[in-house]
Amino acid sequence: MKPFEFAALMSFAIGSFVTRVQLLWSYGFELRWWWRVALLILVSFVTIPLRMIERMVSCKRIKREELRNPPVFILGHWRSGTTFLHQLMAQDPQFGFVPSYQVFASRFSELLEIPFFMACTKSVMPANRGFDNVELHSDEPQEEEVAATLSLV
């Protein structure tokens, strides 16, 4: 591994931990939620090695992949049926989708194929999406913007 690749890997792996600490330091939190904050910091710190492994595995795999067909993007106004269309299209084998359990732990999508990690993720997944109350099941399709948003924090 080249030095710049290692630096990028470390930045990715430690980034969310540092970002969370910076956000807490900048904005603070209500003391009644101390246990959630402690859990967030602990999980962010403990998962640093998992994020490093994930990055090394997925980067190699992505470089080998070749798109055979152009991607299909579903764009639409909120509450206009895009989720329903996405779920319908995901039933067709010619289309791929990201399952919910991978969306909610998007930094470890390769590791989630290991049954232990998959079970852990499924056990902590919410019953529905908080922003629109759509019911969630771990193996059903999920919109990718949720993963993109969660990867920012």
C-alpha cells in the first residue's frame, strides 16, 4: 500500500469519529442524552478497524468492476411515489438495489455479508424510516440517498 493510500484509508476510517467529536464539542448536547452520546462515541471509535478493512476490500473490488449498462436514476418530488417505483423496479432481476441493512451501515457494506455482522445490523435497524414513516425490512430495497446522508456523519 502506497503512503498516500494509507493516509486516505486512515482519514476515511477515523473521519467519522473525529467529525462526531467535533460536532459534539461545537454544539454540545443535553445531559439527559449522555448515554446516547457515550454510545455514539464508543461505536464510532470501536468501528475504526472495520471501516479500514471495508475500505481496503471494497476499493479493490470496485476497481475490477465494469458497468455493462448505464445506471437508472429515479428522481422526483418528495411523496410523489419514487419509493414505490424504486421497490417495483427492484423486483426485476435486471436491476440491482441496495438492501436496507447495507444502507443503515453503509460504511461496512462488504463486511455485512458475514452472517454475524448482518444479524447485528438487522437487530438495531429501526422499524420505519423516521422522516416519512415508511416501514423497513432488512432485505428490501432502500433509497441510496439515505446511505449517502448517513455516510456524512
